[in-house]
Amino acid sequence: MGILSRASYVIRSKVNALLNRAEDPTESLDYSYEQMRDELQDVKQGIADLTTQKKRLEIQKRKLEENVEKHNRQAREAVQQDRDDLARKALEKKKSKMSQIEELEGQIAKLNDTQEQLVEKKNKLQNRIEEFRTKKETMKARYEAAEASTRVSEAMTGVGDEMEDVSRSIERAEERTEEMEARSEAMDELEDSGAFEDALSDKDSIDRELESLSTNSEVDAELETLKGELGKGEPANGGAEASTDEEIDDELADIESEIDADELESDLDDGDADLDEELDVELEESEVDADEPKN
């Protein structure tokens, strides 16, 4: 195989592959159906043209037959008038017209045969077209159902062209996100370690650490001063606490007992005073009752 032959073969194979991918079976079926309908229309047109030609021959035949009758009458009239010469000419014309009629009858018979054949072929072609239309609709329905099922399967499995692009986009987004997260963590780690220096400051990591300790010491000193002002400061020698929690609880219990005793004594005093008042009132009433009979 020469170079040109190989190149031609490769080109044809590539074009064929492209056409196969671009071809839509449903469109091809519709196109084939329309082509068959066009052929049927051409056959019908041919039958119509043939019938027209046959009708013309039949009209011509009728005219010749009329001429034959005319020449026959002319021959009789010429014989009656003893004009044999005119009768002979009329008969000769009659014979010529009869020959033409025979020839036309042969052509008309052939046209009839051709017409019958064309009508038969037309009927067969029409039946084939109807069968093809039924098969075409069935094939289209099967193809569309298979195409829909394939699309659903590709969408669910992610193997379709569009889903493949979506999967790649998701993978690229995940890789980019992981890269940015790792970069963020690395920046935080480097910043905490003091690897990055402030571009607007001339302090190094030691200076910043000392400054932080100094700030913390100042805050602690201010806090101790505030506690001292509020009487919550600790002893200067840093000894044990003034009292434990249990001692504080005991003291609070003693205070509550003293408060309860005072309240009880006060209540008793108030009760005694009320009782004395009631006794005084009753004594006065008894004295008044005792004085009334004497009067």
C-alpha cells in the first residue's frame, strides 16, 4: 500500500468515525422515511404521466376511427355516383387510417401493461413504506428509551462526559482546598514560632518575649494593689491563711446561734408584757363587777 493509499484510508476512517459519532439514528430513520416517500411520489407522478400519454393515444385512435367511418361513407357515395376513382382514394385513406389505428392499439396495450406494472410496484412500495414507518417509530422509541436509561446510569455512576467534568472539578476543588488549609496551618505555625518578623518593627523574638513578661508583671502588680485596697490581699510573708474554711463555718454557726437566742428572748419578753396587760385588764373588770351589787 502506497503512501497516498494509506493517507486516503486513514482519512476515510477518521471521517467515518466522526460521522458515526455525529449521526443520530432517529434523524437517519426520519430521513430514510422521507426518501422513500419521495420515491413513492415519483412513482405516482410517473404513473400519472403514463396515463396521460395513454389517454392521448386513445383520443388519437378515436379520431382515426372517425376518419375511417368518414372515408367509408365517402367510398360508398363515390360508388353510387360512379366515381370509382374517388371511391378508390377514399378506401386507400381508410386503409391507412386502419393501419395507424392498429399501431396505436399496440402502443396503448403496451402502455396499459406498463401502467399495471407501475401500479403494482407503487402498491408494493407503499406497503413497504408503511412497514418501514411502523418499524421506524418502534426503533425510535427503543433508541430514546435506551438513551434515557444510559444517561441515568451515567449520571448515577459518574462515567458520562459531563459527569466526568464535574468529578474533575470536584477533585481540583478538593486539592485546592487541602492546599490552602495546609498553607494556612503552616503560616499559623510559623507565626507562633516567631519565624515571621514584623516588617514595621525592629524587635526580634527575644524582645517580644521579654516585653510580654514585663507586661504580665505589671498586670500582676496592679492586681495585688487592687486587692490590698479592697482588704483582700494576702499577708506579706506569704504564710498560711488567716482561717480555714472549717473555722469560718464554725464562726458563722456561732453567730447564727447568738442571733437566734436574742430573737427568742425578745419574743419571750414581748409575750410576758402582753400577758401582764391581759391580767391587769381582767383584774380591773373583776373589781368593777364586785362593786356593782353594793350600790
